[in-house]
Amino acid sequence: MNFVPLAIGIAFDVFDWLGVGLVPILGDVVDVAGTLYFAKVIGPIGFGGFLEIIPLADILPIFSLFGVIAMFNKKG
């Protein structure tokens, strides 16, 4: 089982929660980078990461969830 996507998902969420997400442009760049990474790893469902751009939706651990999905995905 590959734990790298989970570690990356947790890292993206932690960066978002530690204040990087509060910086207007930088937070969005991190969210787009995470979304593109998971779109590549797990496919089109990874584009659900764009939910992170919605204010207050970035509180949810969306990228961590995608990391769990990637662990059980054949592509991941």
C-alpha cells in the first residue's frame, strides 16, 4: 500500500490550516496545486479539490480524504 498520496494530502491540508490558506493568493495556489496533483493520481474525482477554494469549505480535510482514496486506488 502506497502511503505517499496520504502524506501529501495531509501536508496540503496542514499548510491550509496553519495560515497559508489565509493569505489570499498563496492559499489558492496551494489549493490548485493539491487539486492538480490528486487529479493526476486518482483521476477526475481529484478535481473535487476545487472545493478547497470555497471560503470555509477549506476547513474540511478534502486532500487527506483524497489521499486515502489514492491509497486504495490502482493508479495511486
